[in-house]
Amino acid sequence: MRLVIKFGGVPVKDGKSILNAARLAVDRHRRGDKVVVVTSAMAGITDELIEISHKLIEPRANPKQLISEFMDHISNKHFQACRVAIDDKDVLHQTTRAVKDALDGLERALTGIAHLGELSLRSQDLIMSFGERLSAPILAGAIKALGVPSCHLTGFEAGIITDERYTEARPKLERTRKLVRQRLSRLLAQGKLPVVTGFVAGTENGTVTTLGRGGSDYSASIIGAALKVDEIWIMTDVDGIMTADPKAEPSAKVIETISYLEATELAYFGAKVLHPKTIEPAMELGIPVRVRNAFNPSHAGTLIVKEPREIEGIVKAITASKEVAIITVGGPGMIGTLGVAATVFEILANANVKVLMISQSSSQANISFIVGRGDLETALRALHTEFAARHIDWRIDYDRSASVIATVGAGMKGTPGVAARVFGTMGREGINILMIAQGSSELNISFAVDERDAVRAVRALHAEFGLGASR
């Protein structure tokens, strides 16, 4: 069996967890499987890297002290992980040297940002890449210490080539697949168990890029598709994809089997177990993706396939996307005007603002859309600036405290009355709906509510469609 096994941040959060991940990979290798491991950064490290890089460009910052304190912290964390995960002295020495080299590179990059006093997207990608570049040698070292030959590579070294859209780079898939197949197949043929940094890639000339936050899943799927593996495993700290966030709905259950399209909808609308782009490369070749718990390997997890043998129930899961905002552009001047949506979304695209959901009134008097709350100010500034420059008098309103609720399931397609049940449930709960959209795939009905009502909405819909029952 050929496998790509990707470990998320929590499954490599410390030395003990890294050793557990190494044992899981080695176990599959010793069963005769050809295994490639993809690793995330240790939990929380990427956020810390982003935070320190922004602190360095703040007015009144003390860069020397900030860098010194941060490097002490991050060095101690990773060297401690080395000591716990690796009990072979020679391997430990090799690994700590590799980690020290990465730490030196990080310190130089932070110092460069402090001297420049600015943080470009290209520099941000470089800084963020160090999370995975620090964890990969430790996991590879732990595998070696267990007696299996291993090596660590960045995503770029493994062959993932992208464009120059820093922080959200897009892989050049044809070139990438050829390189990944050449480079990793050679290592597998040598009996090695390679460990590849997730999330990290590079341009043709070797400049570091990243695939977007959570992009380690995407890396795993790209590599799995290039190698035409039998399965791609996404190892997390939960037993699989759930019918709802268990923090919001304690009765949520693991979904045993789900389709590619359903999983994509869930990932896009807030199910944090998967990166939204994960499914694309696997779906093209029909490679099953399995979401499993690294700390509970006896559980089969959730299997994602083209089409489950049976469609269980009308709705599979309820998700809530938080930290979003609604922007509404409207006014009498919009009625009958051609290209309203094109104008609005062109402005947002030029400002690098991602639109998550769209709804337009039938009178064309207004158009509403959802953006991440972190993009709200950028979106508003871009719209006001461009409207003024183009002498457009459309009104701009916004609500920064929204949440998108998505009801997802293949059983919804062609089933009458689903929308009535969804919105009837909201009516009985007294929850006001701010905006509605239904996907053309008919697998999803999504709507926006006030963020304060999100948990209540999830619980009510979870109960309405019987998702807490045994499945």
C-alpha cells in the first residue's frame, strides 16, 4: 500500500507527540507500506512566528530584545522536543544540528525584518516557513531513532513549485507532479521514509512560498496525487469529521463516510479538520482521503470518497464559520445598472479580499457578501476609495458580528422541503437570519446570523435533522 500520512500541529505539538507520530509512520513502513510523511509546525508556532514578525515593525519596538527573547523561547521548545522524541545519541546530535541551522536562518530573517522596518508578504512567507522547517527534522530524527532510514525535505525540495502569490501561492501542478514523482519515488525506492514540510513550497527560482494557513493538508494531497497513492491520511486530534463542532454540540458524532463534494463544502464553511483545497488533487484521481486521530489510531476515522455506497440521511453536518462580517452595497442607483457585481468584486479582488458568500436581491437594489472579519477594514477602504474615484454613489453598510451557518449533505439534493425545515427551525428558535445563499450543487444551504446566535443555531439544526443519533 502506498500512503501519504500528514500530521497536524497538535499531533506534533511536543516531543512525546512527535514520537507517537513517528511510531505510527514506522508501523506502516514495517507492514510493507511505502509511506511519505507530511508534517505541520508544532501547534501554535506559526501564530507565534507571525506575531513576532509584526512586533518587530511596530513603532518603539526593541528588536534586539524581542528577537533574543523569542529565539530563547522557540529554541528551548524545539530542543526539548528533540530530547524527548529521540533516544539515539548519534541521531540526536544530527537532529539538533539541523534544528540549530534552521534556528540560525530564522534569527537572520527576523533581524533582516527589524533592519528594514517592513514586512512584505514575501518576507512573511519566509518567516512562517520556519515552523515546519523546525518540526520536520525532529520527526525524521525520531523515525531514524526507531531504526528506519529517513530524511527531511522542504515542500520545495520535494518538488512543489508555485507562482509568486505569497501567503496564498498556487502550485504549478503539472511541473509539481513531475518533480514530486521523480524525487520522492527515488527516496522510497531506497527504502527511506521521507518527511516533507507541509504548507511550504517555492517558486521556480527557489524563493520560499506558502500555500495558505492550514495548507499542510493541501501539500499532502498534492504529493499523494503525484505519487498516485492508495490513500491519503490526515492525522488530527479528533476521531474524524464530525456532524458539528463538539464544542458547540456535545452530541456530535463522527461521520463514517462522506463524499469529496460534501467534505469540500464542510471545509469551506468552517469545519477546521480539513483545508478547503485538500480534496481537489485527490478527487481528480479518485484517491480516498481518510481523517484519523493520531492519538486514537484504532479508530477508522472518516473516509472521503467520490460517492459513498449509501447516502445516509438528508443532512450530514452543520458548521458555523465565525469571525466573518457582512458588507452590503446598495442604493437606488444600482437598479438596472449593468456590471454591479463585476465592479464590486473586481475592487475586492484587486485588494486581495476573499469573498466567502454572496447574495443579491431580485430588484438588484443591493448586493450582500461575506468576508473574513480580518479583511473587513481592507474591503471597506477599497470600496470607498474606488467608489469615490469612479463617482459611484452606492451606499456601503456592514455588520462585523456575523456567523455563517451551513447545512451540508448529499441527501439534500432533490429532496423537497429541506429549506423549509432549516428556516422553520430558525423561526421557532427566534433566530434572525441576516443573509441567505444556496449552493448550485444543492449540497449546501448557508445563511448568516448574528454571532451570538451561532451556537444555538447549530444545536437546533443538529437536533432537527437527528444528527446526534447513532449513524
